[in-house]
Amino acid sequence: MPLITVSTLPIREIFPGLRARLIHTDRVSHSWVEVDAGAAFPEHRHPHEQIVSVLEGELELVVDGTVHRLKPGAVFVIPPEVPHSGRGVTACTVLDAFAPVREDYR
């Protein structure tokens, strides 16, 4: 796979106030997400392992009923099929990785 500059990737609105730039390989989906302050994503679950890394700002993540506040440098691993939701406490930039590939995001 070639070198990719994130800013050149198309933007996809995942939920209102959550905009993602997506990269897919044969085995993993990589999502660079900009989250508006106060923007939320509803509780959901999926068959993918998800690794959430906060690069800027603050994200509130609720995983299996427990609230976590993630700031820059924080990483949270969400196992497959575990319910989770979240919201931007502030505007934030989040890097998500999913395995296997999120076919619904292609």
C-alpha cells in the first residue's frame, strides 16, 4: 500500500458531528475521525475489535456501561460485540482501528 496523506482522503459522515477519513486493507480498517464538541454516537456493537486512540481533545467513551474519559495519548481496546457509545466532551480527533475490515464502511 502506498503512502497516504490523510487530508487527501474523502470525508464520510458516520454520525452527525462525526466525520471520518477511511483507509482499508485486506485485514484492517483505519479511521481518522473528527468529532464536534457535544456530538454523540449511540450505543452499538459490532463483530470487530476496535482500538480507539485520542489524538486531540477529550472523548467520553461508555463501554459495557462504564464511563471512561479519554484525553490525548489514551488508548482503549473494545472487544468484539461489546456495547459502546460516546460523545465529544470537546472537539477531538480520534484514530480508530478495526479488525477485521469494516465492510459497512467501504
